[in-house]
Amino acid sequence: MHLAILGASGHGKVIADAAEQAGWHSVIFFDDAWPELKANGPWAVQGDTSALLTKLSDFDGIVVGIGTNCIRAVKQLELSDAGAKLVSIVHPTAVVSPHAAIGSGSVVFANSVINACAVVGAGVIVNTGVVIEHDCIVDDFAHISPNAVLAGGVKLEQQVWVGACASVRQLISVGQASIIGMGAVVTKDVDSGVTVLGNPARVRAK
């Protein structure tokens, strides 16, 4: 099986590694810094976005390897509109309930857990060691950083970014494009477009 990754970044390296361990036979990168950028670690970079759009049929799957939520969303929607076969990549050490759902273009990294009846949308990053408990809803193009924990029934709207080692109490809702800082402990609902920090988490002063 042949996989294309758009975005030759450090995040892309982790996707490529997870993909190989999950059984993908070859991984090729595309990045808009090509031709100056010709490799991403041990993997070749063979063109930019335009080049990938002309080669969609060459690949069994395509995923966007860009960590920034808004850029990942734009690129994934561009690929989807062009008919790309978007796939999800799940590391073999991740534990995903058969009763959970994962959308196209999402990535689930090593030692993460997605429990029963959780719903993960399209283009979501579930990073290393994340726990997404039962009945959580994670909307499209969110990013949950390493070792963060979402307790049962949490709702993250589109493009939320949860920092490393943050915790979100059960039944909490986090509004669109908000940021939960590293190590924050979220005990109350979070409005859209804000950053919360600390324990307990509070909105950062502007």
C-alpha cells in the first residue's frame, strides 16, 4: 500500500512512522517547500501540493501532515474536493474501541486510547498517549497534544487545540478554535476563540 503525506514536518514524520508500523509499504511526502526540501528524515519529498493533485490515483491513501489546525483544514478540504482518497492512520499500539468512530484524515498515535462511543471527526490529531473517554465528541481538525485526557462526554468543537498533559473534566464543552494550555485543568465550559491556562483553567488576559 502506498501512502502520500502532504506536509513534510516533524508531525509528518510521526505519521509516516505510525503508517509504516500499521502496514503501509511506502510513504512519500509532498510539501510546498519542494524542491528546496527534498527529504523529511528517511522519507523522500517528491513535489508540492500541485504535484500531489496530479498524482492522486498513484496512492492508496492520502493524509495531511500539518499540525496547525486551520492550515490542515484548508489542505484537507482542497484534497477532498479533488477526489483524494483520504485515510486515517492508527498506530498499532493505540487502543480504539470498535464502538468508537474516527473520521477521514485523522491520525491516532502510539499508546493513545479512544473508548466506547467516542466520535472523532475528520482531520483530527490524537497525539501520543492521549485518552479520549467514552461518549466524547471531537469535531473536525482539532488537535489533542501528547498525554492530554478528555473525561467522559467532553465536546470539543472544530479546530480546538488541547495542550500536552491538559485534562478536561467530564461533560465539559470547549468552543471552536479555543486553546487549552499545556497542563491546564479545565473544570468549566470554554467559550469559542479563547485561550485557557492553569489549574483550574482560566481565560488568559489579553
